[in-house]
Amino acid sequence: MNKSVKRATAWIMTVFLLLGGIFWVVSAQEEPRQTVTFAVEGSYPPFSWTEPNGRIMGFDVDIARALCREMKVRCRIVAREWPALIPDLLAHRYDAVIAAMSMTDVRRKQVTFTDKYAQIPSRYVAHRDTVLTFTSAGLTGVKLGVIRDTSQDHYLTAQFGDVARIVRSDTIEGLHADLFTGRVAAVLADAAVLDSAVLNTPGGGAYAFVGPVLRDPAWIGDGFGIALRPQDGPLQQRLNAAITAIRAKGIYQMLAEPYFSYDVYGY
């Protein structure tokens, strides 16, 4: 074999090995997951709650399982407290967060989101006898309850933090207790959650929605999305396709009906 043929053969073998290596790396990186683990908040009805026997239920749980069926993967659901949801996601303790999480610019600096899967406004709830004016002057010195580090917390802090007294809870149960014991004059949260966890509980008939309906995406976000690690592009694409599919097939609407009397997909 002359030198030209040897050089040509060596060059072909080098290209083949390089291409094979690239193909192996791409294949390894894009190999579909066989199980997707979703984290929910676990105490935020109707989106998620935990039964006394430990079973996690709710709209977010039903949607996660439907998406897994559409993607043909096994589904695992775990519950985490709200403040830990994003840190534990970034620490690779699970694959995704589905927890009625508003897609805000602040959160987009840490995680990436799927397309929205729901969108509801935020509302205040107060005792029916309470008269409030939702201006800086009207809320001066007023105690307002909110769940810590939520979109509503960020809104209240920015809009009224210098005049109102903001009382932060870690859970919806804490928010409920603060309102019912009179520790706060009003609470602010997702409207559907307040309807389920406050107004439709024993004694809830004495309370009502008050004040403005908050929909400003600058504070409330562009709807609820499933949070993912920024590098999980392939999973994001599969979840987006699955969200589109379950809506097109009517599965989404069927799952939403037991929880909501309106189109929770939103405006």
C-alpha cells in the first residue's frame, strides 16, 4: 500500500471514529427518560394535597400522571415544602416541579418552564364585615396575610410593603389560621386555592372575595408552568407536546372538571 492510500485510509478511519463518538454522545444525552419524577407542594388544594394515608392527590397530580401516560413513561410524585421546590429541583432531587407555580421573570432566572397548563387570577379574601380600601392610604397599618416567597408575596411587598404589615405563612393552612383567628384582616393568594382552602371550609361562609382581581403578568406571571432545570430542553419539548396533546384529546378538560367550575386553562 503506497503512502497516499495509507494517508487516505487513516483519514477515513479518523473521521469514522469521530462521527461515531459524536453520535454516541448525542444519543447518550438525548436518551428518553423511562421515569419522570414530579414534585408538588402537597398542601395547596385543589392543586395538590396529602391524604391522611400519605397519598398525594389534586389537579397537579392528575395532570402530571396524564402527561406521563402521553409520553409513555412511568410517573413518580413527591411532595416538597414550597421554599424547597426550586432548590431541590436544581439539586437534581427530581425532574420537574408542577405546583401551581406562576411563570415570572424572577423565577425564569433560575429555571425554565414548559408552556402554561393553567392560569388563574389572584384575589383577596376577608371577613364579610371587614371594609378595606386597597390603596396605600387605605392599607396603612393593615395586616395582610400571604404565603412566603410566592408571586403574591412579591406583589404585596412591592406595592404595600412600606405601609401595610405583611404577615407571611409557609402553607395555606397557616394562611387560613391567620385569617380565621383574626391575626390578619385579609389574605392574598391564587383565587382557586382560596376558594377551596378557605371559603369552602367550615366557617368559610363568613368570608368572601374582596378588592381587585389581580391578573398583571408583571406580578402574577404568564400562567402556571412546569419548572425544569435550564439544561433539560428535551424534557421540556416532550412535556410541551404532551400538554398540547391532552388538551386536543379532551383529557385536560375531563381532569379539570371535578376541581373547577370554569376554564382553569385561563385567559
